[in-house]
Amino acid sequence: MTDSRKPLILVTNDDGVNALGIKMLIDAIRPLGEIVVIAPDGPRSGMSSAITAFQPLRVHALGEECDLTVYSCTGTPVDCVKLGINEILERKPDLVISGINHGSNASICVIYSGTMGAAIEGCIFGIPSIGVSLTNHAALADFTQASAYARVIAEKVLCEGLPQGVCLNVNIPDVQKVKGIRVCTQAKGRWAKEFYRSQDQMGREIFWLTGEFENEEPDNQHTDEWALANGYASVVPCQIDMTAHDVIQKLNHLSLQD
Amino acid sequence: MTDSRKPLILVTNDDGVNALGIKMLIDAIRPLGEIVVIAPDGPRSGMSSAITAFQPLRVHALGEECDLTVYSCTGTPVDCVKLGINEILERKPDLVISGINHGSNASICVIYSGTMGAAIEGCIFGIPSIGVSLTNHAALADFTQASAYARVIAEKVLCEGLPQGVCLNVNIPDVQKVKGIRVCTQAKGRWAKEFYRSQDQMGREIFWLTGEFENEEPDNQHTDEWALANGYASVVPCQIDMTAHDVIQKLNHLSLQD
């Protein structure tokens, strides 16, 4: 039975429904409301805001107990959010929370992140949305602090909402004691040396994606990378309007009237 | 032989190397420089900025003639750009151009678009980058006007560059006579009624992604959707910094010092 007085929270991730990070997130936020989990049936790292255009999607009910229902989905993190809101949930959720991702989504990684793709999708629907990541890729990383911070931030967002068109990219450093939370900007950065060249069993050339992250503003204390490197959790407000409003005037020479 | 005095242009798309849109784009921009095409080996619509994390990538040389070399790649549009810049091109390209996409990438579609994922990736590398789309999904759509506009804009961008961290989302309306170019904002909008419920051959429930686009600001003449609906090509400058700088102050209540 649904208790409509409780907040409804849609949970997803990009590491798949069986990842430790999402289990720890669910445990941490269960007291906050009715939880519906719709998460990919396996890893979907690096899926960004990808949607499944050419294949049908399938949803499987995995379990239901008091105020917690879990589904897996054959699609991407964004597909999970779309299916949840369009087809599965009986009402619009009060919060979409994605994670806890195994690995950092700070700086430019926000663009590739399936975790953040799901949060951005929640935001497109006008729902307060959060992506949460721990800067440790290990399957058995220690999510204790990250899940506690996820709960604190989820509580605040449930209570106060978020500005329209803005979601949160939360990253927690993998340190012994997190020093607190800083609201940050997305650090300028890029990846370099991105491929490991190898050969398959037939001697044919293959490329594995890898790389080294280069922080282009390591001394900027306002950035997420600085916060994480200095033991703070970073919260970057991310907007779904990608328009570079301040350069529209500069580009008016591109205008053309036939 | 490479003529290093000519601009080097990396071309990709998300409809695959055999799509009509990319062929028309290549024909249109060939006079502008040395062209290297690295495009997916099949359709990758809706791939956003997805990267291939768990599978090896393969690249196949398809052909080489005067100032035109064509490769296909097993990965996503972003993988194509990364492979091109990291592994295939002998120098940094002067322009990355992606398209011409079969279908609109205006408004919120910029977020799901593999075409724009590739342009955003070029921009992350600090290269002037453009995504071009025609508002017609048909495989045999008429790309005559779209490719002419793509060339005009590519020429201007090659000549004048783009602001750092900004790429262009260009959409061309499928009309008899395009009226010109307008520099626009990304229209606020969302998709509704997104799934077609059906059954597979065993009677199991499946969901196909579909939907209706809802323009949330139909009267705003500054938007890409307005431009396209009124016969203009739209050019939206898109930034890779997703930070909502103007709300950082408002969110400072989330800051926490342990």
C-alpha cells in the first residue's frame, strides 16, 4: 500500500541494480520516504544521457517490501528515469536520486556520467534531482560516509527543493574523514592519453578506453576538483540549459538573412 | 600526402558512416580542407556523450583519396572523436563537425543527441566544433539546403574560431526555402507520452521509446524551436561548463563544515 503522505523517491544508478553503491544509498535514505528503485540490470557506466532508440526495453520487478519496491530495466539510466515517471510510478516523485556511483563524476566527467544523466533527466521533468558519486571505483569501496552525506543532502533537497532547471552533482572523496560540503563550480579539465592499444586473439588491433585526467585549474579553490583533493564533498549545481547566453551577442555575425 | 597548409577537419555523426546526411556533409565541406571521417559503423542515435568503457573499440579504414580519408569505428560518436584526436590524426584538427543528423536536435534534444555529443567532445579538446541536424528523420531526406548552410557556418568558424568552451548546435528546418540563420537560445521543453507499450512474440511486456515534444516557451522568438518553426536555421552556442553559476550563492545553505 502506498502512503501518499510520504515523499516518493525514485532511485537509480549506472553501475546496475546489484552494485554496492545503490544498496548503500537505499539503506541510507529509506527513512526519508517511499522508495522506488528502477535501475539498469547491469553496468552502464559512461552512458551519459543516452536513450535506447532501436531496441525495446524490458522491466522486471525484483522485490517489494514496506515502502521499498525494486525494478531492474534493460536500458540506460535515463531510460530508467523515463520509464519510472511515464509508466511505473503512480505519481510524480518528489526526488530523483542516482548513485552512489563507483568513481568520481567531478569536472568534465559530469558530461560522460550515466549517474548524472539520470539526475539531469529527473531535472528535465521538473523534479529535484541529485547524482551522488564516491571517488573510488572499487566494487567493495567503503560507502559509509558517502551514504551519510547523500542522506543529508537528500533531506535538505526534499525540504527546500532546487531551482528550476538545476540538479546537483555530488561527489564524496574517498578519505578517512570527510571535512564537510562545499558548493563548487565544475573544474575545467580534460582527459589525455585516452587509449590502450592492444590486440585481440586474432592479432587484430583493438583500443581500450583509459586515460589520465588533467585538471586545468588546479589552484582554483572554488572547483569540485579542489574540494575533493582537499577532503571536502563537492556539490556542483548543474543546469540543463546548455546555452552559452553570454556569447550569443558575440556570435551574431553568424546570423544571415536570405 | 597530407597538405599541412590546409585546415584539417574531423567529420563524424551518429547515424553511421553510411548515412546520407554525412555523405552530403562531406561533399559540401570538401573544398574547405583535408577531411578525415571517423564515424560509427552503424546507427548510434540518442547516444548523447556516451563512451565505451567495457568493450574494446575497433577502427576500419574504408577508403582514401585526395584529401579525404574515411574510417568506421565500432564505438559511439564520442569514441570516434577521442580515437581520431588521440590515435588517428597526425595533428590536432582545426574543426570537428558532426552530422548532418537525420532529425532535429533543438531544445532539450541537445542533451540526448549523439551528434551533439561528438561536437561537445571536440569542444572539450579545445577545437572549434559544430553539430548539424536537419529536422527530417527520413533516410532519404533532402539535405541540399542543410549541407549548404553547414558549409557556410563551417567556413565562418574555420575563419573566426569559437569562444573557448563553446560549440555550436545547428539545426536546419525541412522547408522549401530556409529564410536564413538565427543565433538562438535552447528552448525550454520536455518529452511526454514517451513509451509505446507492446508485447514480444512470447507475450512479454516491452516498451518502445517514442513521445511527443512539448515546447514550454512557444512564443519566445529567441529560441531554436521558434526559429525552426518559422523557417530559419537555428544556431545555439552550447557550453561545456554545466555549472549553474547564478545559483551557487543560493545553494550555500548546503555547505557544511564538519
